[in-house]
Amino acid sequence: MSLLEEYARVTGPDVIAQLQQLTQPLQGMKLVHVSSTRSGGGVAEILNKMVPLTRELGIDTQWEVISGDSDFFECTKGMHNTLQGNRIPLGDHLLQSYEATNAHNAERLRPTLEAADFVFIHDPQPAALLGLCPNRRGKWIWRCHIDASHPYRPVWKYLRQFVAPYDASVFSLAAFAQELPHPQYLIPPSIDPLAEKNIDLDEETIAEICDQYQIDRQRPLIVQISRFDRFKDPVGVIQAYRLAKRYLPGLQLVLAGGGAADDPEGEVVLDEVKTAAAYDADIHVLLLPPDANLEVNALQRAADIVVQKSLREGFGLTVTEAMWKGKPVIGGDVGGIRLQVVNYHTGFLVNTPEGAALRIRYLLHQKERLEEMGAKAKALVRDNFLITRHLREYLTLMVALLN
Ligand code: UDP
């Protein structure tokens, strides 16, 4: 069965026919995605699925990853943090590394990028490539996955000089859009229902994976899956768990995450989390390898409630993944989580550990409500956040830029 036929089984054949129709004017065209890592984090997650799908639709698609040293990733992590609101200037040597690394990567990528009909540049890391490809013939799109609603102005001003010459930019939410001299499109991300991370699992597999991590399936479980990043507020989740546990003594918490190759802060934050979790055998801090898709799937399915207590969040694919599994989500009242967690319907939006603890207690005491919210969560994802909808919007954008 072709990939498209497999999707048709989940979404219905009309959705696939529409994609094929939209792709007509794009047949044989060359599309290149550029990002900064092939594994870890939401961008890699999406591209891993999007690329084979656009290939099957007849678009000649390539995915390139830029390489850099520790100064470069320190700089781009700093950009990420400051675009999400931290107010820390980036040192000159880091900015020099940013430009030098983009120049170095441009040497390798220039022939591919200049020949492409469409180039999608993901996030700030490779954003300077456009200025380094003077003979480009295609349309270039800057795809910002970050919660840029309150960027630290000096850093945005610096980055903006590289982004302004693009033909279009794409943000996940209206609140993230910036003043730019080109059209901006709002396209939220998506999940792949056929991915190992999201397919149905039998009870046996879930039980085996829980056993492996010594999780007791007879007791209530809350789970947050995230990179160890302060914006994901793992320590706040531990506080919420502790507050809720006073009333639910059997409560267990899983904080599972892996590093992302482009995230140098992970280890420090993991240490903070381990310190905060000390001496509690019911807190499972799991460091997962990047290919632990089945484990993530099983943990999300084993959870009674999934938590994503982020303080800033571009979109929050972990929220989508959990909702697709019929779980209500208690999420931070920020960024893309607001698009998915419809307060009191598909979960709860919270601002503090106290708020999260209150909602955890409520849902674990009201099982009917929990089930009902979980069902609504799944329906919301089916209607809005599957890869087929995402792809349709990218194709529409490409067709619009052809004219
Ligand atoms: N993820 C994973 N293993 C981990 C942590 C995260 O596979 O240990 C995945 C997670 O399931 C999701 C993506 O990485 O698909 C994270 O995307 P999200 O938008 O939630 O956050 P980001 O990391 O991009 O800020």
C-alpha cells in the first residue's frame, strides 16, 4: 500500500484527493527544507514525516541539516530563548559564530539551494543562508516554530535583517507574527497518525514498557514528555505533583525527555530536575534516546493525564500527541498550547503549579469528566492537527507563491 493510501485510511480518501489536486502545478518541482537537527524536538519530528509524503505527491523534496560548533549552538539557543522573551544580549563572538557558521554551510549547500524552486528555512539557525545564495531562483520561506510573541527586541532586530528579504514567513499563531515586509502565513504544525509515536498500541506493549520503567499501572499516573528545558518548566511539574500527591498518595509522575542535538542546555536542566525529584521513588525522570518513539507513545497512553506546563511554547507537539491518544492535557496558558487545550473542554490551561495541582486532583477524582475531555481532545486533533491538513496548507502557500 502506498503512503498516501495509508493516510486515506485515517483521514478518508477526499483529503488525499485534495492534496493530489493541489500538487498538480508543483509536479517535479524541487523543494528543500533546511533545519539544524535531524532528531530531537518538534521540527525534526515534523520533517521526518513531511518529506516522504511530499515526495510521494510528486515534489522532488530534500531535507538538509546545517552543522555548527558549540559557539554556534550556544548562539542559536540564546536566540531561541531571547525570541521567547529572555532578556539576555548575545555576545559579539556568538553573533560572529552565527554568521560564520551560516557562511560555512552555504559553501556546501549553495548549489542545492540556488537551484531549488522552494526553500523552507526552519527557525533562526539557518536563517542567514538566504543572503549567502545570491543566485537563488526559487521562493524562500522562513518557517518560525518559536513562540515569538514577546521577543527581546535587540535580538529580533538582529535576526530580522536576515529574515526580511524572504518571500514569505510562516508562524504557528497570529500572536507570534512580526512586522515584516513580506506576506506572513499562519500554519500550525501537526502530528502524523501513522508514526510509531502515534499508532494504536495494544495493552501488552503499554504494560511491558511501563514494567521496564517500574511504573505501577494500578496507580494514577501523570506524564510530561519534553526536552529538559526551563521553558517546559519540569521543576514546576514536580511542584504540582507534590501538591496533588498530598490528596492522591498513590500518584506517580513521569518526566521523560531526551536531548536535542541543537540544545546545549539539556544536561544542566536535567540535573536541576533530578535534584528537585530527589528521594521520591514515584517520580520517574527518564532520559530517552531520540528514537524512543514507542516508549513515548506508551507513556502517553499509560498516563491518566498528560501535562505540558510550559512557560512559553511555540506549539507543543507533545500536547497534540497526547490529545490524539484521548488524553486530557493540563497545559501552560501560553503559545500554541492555547490553540489546542480548549479550557474546560479538551483539558485545562494553568499558570502556576498550584493551578496544575488543582486540575490534576479534579480530573483524577472525576473519571467521567476525564474520559469526556479525552474524547473531545482526540476529535479536535483529528479535525485540525493531522499532517494532511498541515501539508495542504504548505502546498497552498507554495501555489500562492508561484503566481
Ligand atoms: N520528544 C521525543 N522524545 C523526548 C522528548 C520529546 O520524542 O524525549 C518529541 C515529542 O514527542 C514531540 C517533540 O519531540 O514530538 C517535541 O515537540 P514540541 O513541539 O512538544 O517541543 P519542542 O521540543 O519542539 O520545543
